[in-house]
Amino acid sequence: MKAAALSSFGGPEVLTLTEIPEPQADRGSVRVRVRAAGVQHFDGGIRAGWAPPSLDLHFPVVPGNEFAGVIDQVGDEVIGFIPGEEVLGYGTLGAYAQYVVVPADQIVHKPRNMPWDIAGGFSGNGQGAHMCLEAMGVGPGDTVLVNGAAGALGTFSVQLARAWGADTVIGTASEVNHDYLRAMGAIPVTYGEGLVERVRALAPQGVDAAMDTAGPEGLRACVELVADTTRVRTMIADDAARELGVPLLGPGRSSERLVELTKLYEQDRLHLHIRQAYSLAQAAQAHRDLESGHGRGKIVLMVE
């Protein structure tokens, strides 16, 4: 099968279209013919040579941890799924390929009205935002700050905070993305020097919870604005979080969480803007785009 794979670590150029053996579904797992795969910063870290301690990488490495497609093999002891069903799901690696095999408890049925590009980029950032906001205890009456609100993770976070009853959501972004944030129900504010003062002017009553998707400086601003650091989270600045006493986000992806998100999508309460769709052969270009910064919405790979 074709896959966008690594034979060495480095910049986006090391991600190339390669032929590798097709994986086979075994007990408790399914094989999915991938139609679309999301592109995440986690994938860029893998490409550059970073990996969580639990992951032992061997070349060729196929990145990609969220996908959507059609089941074409079902292993023994799998209940609730059959070949031909359209699904979306998550894993750790392997989604930048024509086929991916994952445990059956890591997929859910794709909503009929969800396009493939959105389905392919839905699971990862959607669950990340859900995990953060849940850990922060976001709910009715809260004033919430989302730092880096125009990206895919920020897009989910703003909408989930609103869906869960937050009174006010303030989102940081470059000015070109302010109308985008307003359309999602957030109050936009430009990030950078003076951010704390600008947010305080918008929320004189105070900020109850804050989520950072931008980096260490953004996290420091969140901590300065929120009195209780247990109501602050970051997805990308763990070292700064340890320094500032912000709890780290542990594992938490689940099919139950993903089902809740797909239901919100079906209720028209959750939307995902596709920034750009690339082919599998353009995976390196997709990574360059992702790492350029300041974009809105999600980047996906469409798989033939």
C-alpha cells in the first residue's frame, strides 16, 4: 500500500510517499481503508524525532493519529462493526496510509452528513479540546480564555466552551482571524505584548478558566489571568506548565468522548473549518503549512 512515511527524522522533506506492506486486522481490531487523515503537531514532533516514552519507533515510521474511512476487515471478537461501514477514529501512528489497523474501541460510526475531510480531522483536536475543558471544569456561567483560538484545537475549544454553557469566551488570534472567532461566538483579542491587560479590559469580572494552544508565553498569560491554576491547561507547553504549577493533561481519548463530539456535530453545535486538504503525496507540504503558524482551522490529507 501507499503511505507517507519516514525513513529518517528531520524536516518536512523526510516525509515521502512509500510502498509498505498492508496491515492485517487481528483479534479485537479492524482495518480501515482510509479516506482522510488529520495533520497534527504531534505528527510533526514524531517526524522530527520526538516520541512519548511509551512509543518505540522503528523505520519506516508512518505518522498520523486520526482518520476516517471504510471498514474492510474485522478481526475476531469485534462486536458492533462490519465491513463497509463508514467510521472515524484515532490511534497513535499509521493514519498517513491507504489502510490503518486499530482496536475496535478506537472507532465510532461516522455521521452521514459529515464530509470525509471533516471526519478525517475531527478526532484528535476534538478530543484534545474536550479533555482540556473537562479537566478545567468549564461550565455554565464561566468566562473562558482560549489562547490560539483560530487553529483546529482552538476552534473546537471555543465551540465546546459555548456548548457547555460558558457565558463568555475570549479567543486570541491575529486580526485577520477575528471575524472567524466572532462567527463562533468568541470575543477576539490580538495576542502578543499587552495581552493580559487587553483581556482584563474585556473581562473586568475576571477569567475563570484558560486554555493555551500557543506556547509558553501564552501559558504564562493564562496563569496571570486565572486565580486557580487547576483551571488552566496547555496542550503544547508541558515544561512551562511544570514550572508554573499547571496540571498536565494525561491520556484520555475514548470512543465515548468521540461519540459525544459527533452528536454535537449532528446537532449543528460543532463545526470544523478545513484550512487546506492535501493529497497523501503532499504530506511534506502539509507539514510545512501546519508549522507556518497563524492559520485557521484544520489541515487534512485526502487518501486515494
